[in-house]
Amino acid sequence: MAALDPMSTHIGGGAQSDFYRLKPLAFSEVKVGSVSEEEEERGLAHIVEHLAFSGTENFTNHDIVKFLESIGAEFGACQHPKKQLLSAFDHREHMIGELFSIIMNSRFFKISRQTNPPFYTASTQSEEPCRPGLGLTAACEEGGTLVAIEALLKAVQGAGALQEVARVRVHSVSERELRIARARVLSDFETHYLERDQAYSTDLRDEYVRHFLQNAYTSADETVYELMLPVDKPELLEKAFQVFSEFATKIRVAEEDVKKERGAVLEEWRQGSQYEHRLPIGLEKVLLSGFAHGGLSEVPVDEFDSLSCSTLLATELGVFGYKPEVLSEIMAGKRVNVSCSIGAFKRSFSGDQSPLDLESALQLVHRLFTTRVEPNPEDLQVIMAMTAEGIKSSQRDPYTVFANRVRSIVFGGCYYFRMLTVDKFLRIDPDAACDYFTAAFSNPAEFTIVLVGAITPEMAEPLIERYLGGIPAQAANGPAPILPADVTPLPFGFPKGVVTDEVRMPMVEALNSTQITLPVELVREAGGARYSSDEASGVLADLQWLDLSTRILESRLLQLLRFKFGEVYTVQVSVFFGVEAPSRVGSVRGDVTISFSCDPSSAERLRELALDELEKLQQSGPSEHQLATALELEQRAYEVGLQENSHWLERILSAYQSRRFAGDLDRSHTT
């Protein structure tokens, strides 16, 4: 491999934003990777990555990992291909490339929704593992590979992806297409720039790495923002048209020309522009979420296949009254995203947006509750064919088949977790599915809505009154809201004893995925003696201790299976209680899962090692050092969480749905 010059091929430092001052990040980047390997050296960079932290002069046997975790530091290492170090990074040219991709992908999406499309998805993206390039990908129906290739290679009118690229070269793009794409690019960049002081330390690290490897700008560099703004000027729009027409054959200019052009454009902007940009009142995103009890567990079992596809069909048809491709153009340039879902026990919608785009988000929520989703035959034909191909693909995927088999065993073959086959999907009732979705989001009185973020009540209340208060009330004869105690539970049950099963699928290279699932039940003792009047607090405390225990177990298994034996890359231990219906009383059932991947020949031995380690933890408990480390990591995560909107949104939503909630949020959680 290439020799390393410590003065020019590596960088070390710390990344710390004002927002995440409680969690500074230390990092080191070496400008050499797997691309530097010769054929006979393949995998050497990955081996070096592991060996580098096996021991140092002061730490042995991976004690450095234990030390870092003991002070609340998360530790990790990775290797990736060494990216080409460009002589200079032309941000404007990069931006124009982004515009090109957005325009092409929009065209591809529209083609994929035509009747009998040659592909279901197609996209273009930059490919820069070694040198700048452009990649085109497409997915088609099974057995239609040759048709898709012909569509990509032949100039069939309106059919192929390459035909669209050729059309761009000949006819350029419309000003409307460019305006929409430009709005999206500027919106994304503006988001990064305005929120630069609130960025995750890991994101700052990645920016510094790109700057080190490619001399790219960072979001904290104001000159980049100034350089982006001239894209609104007519002469640069004309320049963009020219670049689009030559995109497939353009050659990167020399370093001196790049620097000269960048400097000239920036100087012209500083001297002649009258553009004024005002920062919004709040730099954070505003998070929006709403939920209502009652979901798919309420539907008859014989209608489950059809109604469980309601969100999928409605999303593709347009839940806000517009087709997805039309809505995407309408919302271009706005920092807003609203989505919805229907789970086993509740319906919900959520969104993240800038404070200035909250009105647009609430407009979408209004349309969600006032739009009747109806299947258009032509659109439905494409959606059904595309989804059927996706199901076929998942049935060939070893990981999906394995996961479905595990769920079937763990939850006693409950219908809710059965894999949907193509035959069953093609027999669903689209009209019933769309009617179910419309009804699920028709009565706003059922929903509890939470807003968290940099917005004042004075700003939010008029918008809430206008768009949420303006949703027509449901007729008096409509179904009554479902209370938590009335939610229908799923008919599931854990296995009575130990179940061992194997799923074998053909793969190019043999690989084993092991999952050990342990049923968990937080039991309420007879007469309520255990939790008594404060039963909810007892359940919450048990959940917190269970979560802490799984963190300790995960750390111990990682030390054993990866650092001691070196036979796994990572180990995950997770807790899941999502299968239990919400209830104010009774036990809480869920499961703890241990999962890892390894060589098939080692699977049985590693499984026994994992179970032995679990038994040791159950019998002897954690060491003082392990408990202190877990508590330190938990404390650091909590401190960081206090600075995040997502943390507070989750806390408030959990409070509304917890056993302690009795109608008043403050009284339920302060008494």
C-alpha cells in the first residue's frame, strides 16, 4: 500500500458546534484507503482498521474502547475508498450538477408512472469513487431486463432514460424545470447554512473530511452562501442552460481557470448585487406530530390484506389531493415534509419544517383531513405492478425472508406479521383500501397534535386556528373516537419453550445472520401490590432498567465476540414492546433481541457464547465499572437530547400515551 506522509496525508482534530457543546467530537482521517490496495492486497485496509485499536503502548486488549466509553465517549472506526483529491472544488459547477440530477430524476419519475412504463424507478447521480462521472440506474419488472436496457439505450420517444438525457442535450430544459430545481437546491443549502450552529458534531466532522480530501467548502463558510445566490441572475441562468446542453461531454477545467472564474463571480456579486437575505426568527426546525388511537388491529382479519395496503396506495395516489410529482413541484423551495402512517394501534402524521414554512405544513395537514383518496385506474395499474415487483424482490431477499420467519415464530404466527405474497396483493380491494385511509384521517377530534420548535404561540395560534380549526367537523353519526382502553389487542403469543429454526437461502457468498429473541413480561402482581397506586411509575422504572441492562449486555457481547474472538463486526441488543396494545392496567409484554452476523461455520459456537454471557450477567450482574460506564453514556445521551426538538417531541407524545396520563398532561406528570 502507499506509504503515509504524516504531514500531508492525515488530519486529526475536534468538531464542536455551539448547539452540541456538551458533546465534542474527536476524529482522525487518513487519506489512504481500499482504492490504494493492489489486487493481492484486497481487504488489507479493513484489517488495519481493526488492528489499529487492538492495543497501544498504554492500552492492551481493546482497553482503549473501555476507557473511552467510561468517560461517555462513543467510539467507532471505519474505512472507505480514498476519494480523489481534486485540485480545486468548483462549488457552482457542483451545484449545477445537482440541478441536472433533480431535473432528470423528476422526468424519470413521471415516465415511471406512465401506462406500461419501461422501468418502475430510474435515477441519475454523481459517481466519484475515482473520478467525476455520472451514473444512471433503473429497476424494472422481473424478466424485463432486456426491455429496460433497450429503453435506456434506444431513442424510443418518451420511453428511455438515456433518451431523456439526449433530449436535454438537444433541447436543454425549460425555465420552469430549472426554477423548481434551483429552489430545491437553494432550500437545502439554506437549511445547512442557517442551522450550522446546531449541526451534529458528526455532520461537522464529515464536512471537514470532505474539505480535507477535496478542498470542498463547509456550511460555515459564508463565501459559499454568497456564491450560491447569483444563481438567480439571468446571465447565470443562461450559463446553466449551456452547461446542461453539454453535460454529458463537459471536461473539468484546469485549476487556474476554476479559481479565476470563482473569484470573478464572487467579486461581481459583492460589487453589483442588491439582493438582501434575512435570517428567520428561529433557526431550528419545527417538528409536528399528531396521533389517534385505533389502527389496523380494529379491522376484520379477512379484510386485513386490503386495508393494510391503504397507506401505500394512498401515498402513491396522493394523500394531499395532488399526485406526488405535482406536489413535489408545488413545494419546491420550501423546507417542509409531512407524512402519515397507520400502525397496529394508532394512526399518525408527522412533519419537520422551518418556522417560516409552518403554514405550508399545516396546509398539508388540512388537505390530509379534507381529501378523499380515490384510485385512478391508470395510476392504479402502475402502482399495483410496481408494488408486486417489489414483493417479488423481497421474497428473494434472504434478510427479509429471515426477518419474517423470526416474527412468525416469536409472535405465534399472528396474522399481522405474515408476509404479503404477490397472489394476496393482487387480490386486494383498492377501493376499500382508499376508503379506509380516507376514514382514518377524517375526524380531527380524534387526534392529539403536538408542535415543538423555535416558534412562539403568537406565531402558531393564528395558523392553527385557520388550518386545523378550519377542518370540517365529522358528522354526529360518525364513529366515536377510540379510547386507549378500547383498542383491540393483537392475538399474539410467545412460544412456550425454546424454538430453534434455520432459514436457508441461496447467496453469492455464504453469510449467517443469527437472532436470539427472549420474551419479556413486566408483570403486575396480583392485587396490584407491586405497583399499587403508582403502577405507571413502576412500569416506567422497569422499562428504564431493562433498557440500561440491554446496553450493558450489548457492550459485553461486543467485547467478547468482536474484540476478543474477532468473529463479528458488531452486535445489537434491542428491546421491542410495539406488539402490545396500549392499556392503563395489566402486564406489559415485549421481547429482547440479540442479533449479529458471522461466518456460517461459527454461528452455533457464537450463539452459545452469547447465551453464556447473558446467563453470567443474570447471575452475577454487571461490574461497578460496567454500570458506571452505562450510566455515563446514558447521562451524556440525555444531556444531548435536552438540546433536541426530537427529544422533547418524543417525551411529550410518550406522556400523552403513557399510563399516567389522565386527561391533563401537567397534572398527570407533576402529581
